[in-house]
Amino acid sequence: MPKRMKIIPLVIMGCGGVGRQLIHHIVNTRVLHASQGIHLRVLGVCDSQSLLMAAKVPEAELSDECLKKICHLKSSGSPLSSLDSIDGFRVFVVHEIITCLLDIARSLGQSTGLAFVDCSASDQTIELLYKVLDLGCCVVLANKKPLTEKIELYEKIVSNRRCLRYESTVGAGLPVICSLDRLIASGDPIQCITGALSGTLGYVMSELQGGHPFSEIVRAAKILGYTEPDPRDDLSGMDVARKALILARLLGRRINLENVEVESLYPSEMGPDAMSVEDFLNKGLPTLDEEMVERIKNAALNGNVVRYVCKIDNSRCKVGLLELPENSPIGQLKGSDNLVLL
């Protein structure tokens, strides 16, 4: 008897690196999903300017050919609206996107298990996510912004945990969120969390340990695609701070982002408002080399290494550089690996 397929309709929000990787994964694992009795039906894909939606929702979907063309188009820097050579979909522009998505959520949310997958890095999706959850849809987050808003807004979005998943917001694919959830549900008290949560900063710190200058490491990381286009987005520590806030809130801490102590790896006078990316890389960063070398050497004298970590306990939530024994779990990390200690 043939296996009955469970069809899961999706709308993918965001076509940057994360969104494109998800689309590639969906297309490349069709056979695996079929063997599991699952079919992910992509009804629509949107960026900040356009929404591509299958013409006959919910029966139709964006074909794999169309999904591949979307990825190619966005990789080249072109807008979704320029994809007009394939039949079977409609294009909606900026002022039409929210209305269209809410109409689909109303008609399909409770009856089909429609899931909105937020792969953006924007706070502009938050109000829409609140509404589609209320309409019975599921929400899957790679975007950390909805979970790091003011505590009242956070509590509003997580009030429907049955329809919300956000495992990929912390830990680079490690099962951090679900592990914490299970420990908390079992009644095990969690006293402290220490985590290396940034692949970019993990790479930078392990390369520093190898004796390479800080400025050269960051430039190499940018070329390799490890950093954001402006490496200060990583070096500021704010991405790690958002991840730490998500974990702290899971533990019941009613705090906001401004309550997280954050150590930036560059001074404020080298910030985006004061210095271009090119000047930061070529003029600003080299002035920080000596200080970083000294910090690494001093740690080594004590048998330690320096890592960029988050530390969450009952009294504080902090992210920054920390000396750790070289043979400790986090001290032994190499490259861009993540690790969380509970």
C-alpha cells in the first residue's frame, strides 16, 4: 500500500544566504522527505520588495525549477520581481505583500497547518508573525529579531509555543533550544549556561591562538564569507547578545537586550557612523592587533585560551572575551564550531 503523504505548505520569508540555503535543502532532499511520507509544498517566497506566490493556492506550488531560479536570481543580486519567465505564479509588490499573506493565512492557517518560515534578519516581519499565529498558522524562525524585542512582545509571540519553533536561532543547528526545553520541563534546575555561539568569532579567536594578527584574520574571514559584509556586525558582539537573550528568557529571565552586558571587539570611534568598512579593515583594525596579541599571550601564560562566549547565571547575562583552560570543552574548539555548556 503506498504511503500517504503529509503535505506541509510553506511560505518562506527572506531570500538571503539562510533563505536560499533552506530552498536548496528542500529541493535537494525531496527523495528523503518522500521516504518519510512528507512533502514540503512551497506556496510562496518573498523578500523585502516582492512576493512570488503560486497561482493556484493551495493546490499548486512553486516548482523546483522556479525555486532554483529564485536562488540563482537572488545570488546575483537581482530582485524577485525580475523573475517573469516562468508560468504558474503571481508577483505581488511591497504594498500588496502583507494583505496577500494575511489572506492566505486566513484561508489556510487552521485547515492545512500552513507554516511561515522567517529566514530574514528584519524586525519588519514581527507584526505579521503575531497575526498569522493568531490565525492558526505555524511559525518557524531563523530570524532572532522577533525573540529579542521588548519582553512584553516576546511573551506575546511565545504564548503559542505549540505553533512556534525557533531551534535554528541559537547554536548553528545544535539542539540547544529543545534540550533546554526538556530539562526545564523535567524540573531540572539550570544554574548556568556558558556558550560559544558565534561561528565567526570562534574562527577569529582560534586563529588568534595560532599567532595570526587580528586584522589579517578578520580580512580573511570576510573573504571566506564567514563575516557579514560589514564585519563590525559580528565583532560588535550583538549577534551573540541576541542569542544569549533568547537562552536567558527560556530560563525565565524577564530581561531586555539592553540588560545584556556586551563587550565589543572594536571601540566606538571605529563604528559604522565614524568609519567606512574599507577604512575599518585597512586603518582601524591594524591598531587593535597589539592589544589582542597581548591578551592571547597573557592567557597562554596561565595555560588558558581566549574565547568569545556568553555566560548566563542567576545574576547576569554577559557576552565577551573570557579566559578558559586550554583543555576545557570550549577551549578546545577549533574554527567555527559552536558549543553550549549547561
